[in-house]
Amino acid sequence: MRNGLAIQYFEWYLPNDGKLWQQLREDIPNLKEMGVTAVWIPPSYKGQCSNDVGYGAYDLYDLGEFDQKGTVRTKYGTLEELQETITALHANDIQVYADTVLNHKAGADQTELFRIVEVDPEERETEISEPYDIEGWTKFVFPGRAGEYSQFEWYHQHFTAVDFDQRTGKKGIFKILGEIEGEEKDFSENVTEEEKGNYDYLMHADVDYNNPDVIEEIKRWGSWFIKKLNLDGLRLDALKHIDLEFINEWTNHVRQESSHELYVVGEYWNGDYDVLREVLDKVGEKLALFDVPLHFRFFDAAKQGKNYDLSRIFEKTLVNDDPDHVMTFVDNHDSQLGQSLESWVDDWFKPLAYALILLRKNGYPCLFYGDYYGCGGETPVESKRAILDPLLQARKNYAYGEQIDYFDHPNCIAFQRMGDPEIPDSGLLCIMSNGEAGYKDITFNQEFAARVFYDLTGNIEETITLDEQGQGRFFCDGGSVSVWVLQA
């Protein structure tokens, strides 16, 4: 699709009122006006309580349909409301990508007694105890669903580790002992992340993707999930903690089973370009990754102000290296204020950052709900809709054609889109500064001669008229961005 735009339609602190699916359906006309072509919805299955954002996944088959964990609905609404919303989105040519939490399960129905060995939380390859028995929350039987859709039940042999012993109240990382097909259970060797020795374990009851029964069940669920909701794509959570061979196998499976050409994007939270490049090489063309290195470029640029070299902001980023397999973003629910991965891009730099992902030729940008509608929590964040709407309209109406970069100054950079003859008056000049006010002398095509440009952001009120050669001097204020487009 031309100038595709995704929106992450949730933030961490949404109210526990079961109304998000209804809100999303009512917001469709606005999303169309913004130019949104796909919506990333939060985890839609039952969490460990009604206020669970969805990452404490309890029952993947309960999409707000069964009375479990004290509620029928999820935090966001019922299955019926979700299906009605997806149908309405599709009727308006907006795709739906569903958040998919495969790494762990939470909120077990019962405990079990099983044998473990404790490992060092900072070096998981190092055992720090002799084997002993604990009472862990690993038995998932889903009494409220009573076998509907799947009769598979989960027990300790389906997990690699837990973090709590109910019998003693002790917390730690307890690696579950046992055998799988004659071999001793262990953490996956196909987890790329080398942090903490082996970062297979993240939280709760960690799913064991060396277990063939687990693999087959999650394949069955994936096919069921995509068909049940008529999904167009998936966002894979916590990719750096999951066996990548399984991810490749599973992604191939669900794509073959789907009637759609599924878009799959993985969240691998690591700002090191070389690590993510290695992951992309291992998954081939099966999925895209979020450009976490670019997010941290924005974070650093915002903190450093005029001391940051804007001309190098795209160095060692995925969008610069592999634009066809990347989703770009400025912030998300993990980086927002108050979260464990907090790395919130300061407000003054937000419009510059969004201009860099929305208006350039490469990449698939994702707008964050919390930036557009605001965030809750102990430190609420106001909506930035007023500064984002002009940028969204610029993407929708003007950001077409070949791109010419003017990244020739550490504090003032610009890029030009030459326009598409099939889209009247398309083309633009985006210029920004993280220091003092700046300008660039820019030449457009001859047919633009004597045409008048104005700043769509409203940051600069004066207009610019190109000379007979199609050249003009384009300005921006200090610490600001301007987007110059043709005046009708």
C-alpha cells in the first residue's frame, strides 16, 4: 500500500472499563482522515485479571467469551465487540494486527510439586543450588472454558522455569528439571540474546519450545486465532526470549494456514544494531522488526539537544539498512513513562522524530496511541494531536516521489520529496534544527517555478515563492521542524 501507516491503539494505563473495542470502532472515521491503514490492537485474550494489559497471558483461547479470572470481558471488551470492530475496520480498508504473547503464561489455576534447580538471575547458565522440590503455579486447566476450542491443559513439563515457590514464598529463577524425548530439559539454545548468559526466561511460567506437544498446540492456536478474528497481521511480543527456530517454524505455519498475506513484526528490544541485524538474518524474510536502534537515536537526540549530530541520526539503524523488514516508531507502551523500559522521547523532539519516520520514503511507521491521545499513569502525558495532525496530513497528501537528503550540517538537516505526477501538488521539503534557526537552499523541478510554498506545521507564517529556476530558501525555527508544501 502507498504510504501505509500503522497505529498502536493502546497505552499501558488505559482504564479497566472494557470499552476500548467500542472506542476503536467509533474512532474509525478519524483514523481514515489521519491516513491510518493498519491498527495494532493490544493482547485480546484473557489475562490473569481484568486489569491485565494483556502481557500476563492466561488463556489464549479466551478472547472475552468465558467467565474466567473473575470476568467475561478482557480489559478491552468482549469477543463480540472485538469481532464487530474488526469487521468495521476492514469495511474501511484498515488492516488489523494482533499482539501475540507466546513467551510465557500467567495466572495458573493450580500449583504442582516438581523438581527444580535454582540459577543465578544475572547468569542463568550458572546453577546456584542442588536440585530440590518446589510448589509452583504451572497447572492451567481453564475451568471456565471447559475444553471449548482446545482440550490442551498445561503442566510443569510444558515450561522451562518459574519465579516463585508457593510453599516457601521464595522468589528466584527456578529451572524445571526433567526430560524431553530422552534429553534433559534446559533453556533454549536458539535464543539470540546473550544478556544474562541465556535470556530464555523473562517472567511468570516460561513456555518450553523444546517440547513437541507445546509446539503443536501453539501452532493449532495460531491458526485458530487468525481465522477467529480474521487478522491481517501479528505483533510478536518478547522475541528475544523465544526460540528463534520455533518462531521461524511457527510463522511459516500460520502464513500457510491463513487466507491473508500476513504481516508479522517482532519486538526484539535491543538498541544494538548489530544484534538486530543478526536476528533479521536468522529469520530471513519471515518477519519485520521494530527499529529499536532508531528509537534510541531519537531518545539520545532529545536528551543531548544541539550537541547531537542530526546528520548521523540514521546511522546503524534498521530502516537505513533494510527498510522492507522494519517498522519504525518514536515511542510505545514499553518506553512510556513509568515502564520498565522507560526511554521516553522528550516532547520538544517528538515532532522532529515523527517527521523523520512519517515523511521519508523508507520504512513502515507506527504512531503511538499515547502520543496522539495522551497517556495516563502517575505522570500523565497530554495529547500531541495538534502537532501530529499536520505531519499525518503531510504523509497522506504530500510525502511522495523520490527523496533527496540534505544531511550536511550537525544541527540543521532537510530532505526533499519530489512529488508524484499522479498526485496533484504532491512533494514537500522537510527541514529541522536541534539548535538555532536554520535554512537550506533547495531546487525543485522546473514546473514548480514561481509556485508558492507554505509551512504545513504553522511554525513559520511566511510563504516562500520559488524563482524561475524552481529554487527557494526554506527556513525552520530553532529546536523545531517545518514541512513546506505547495499552496493550492
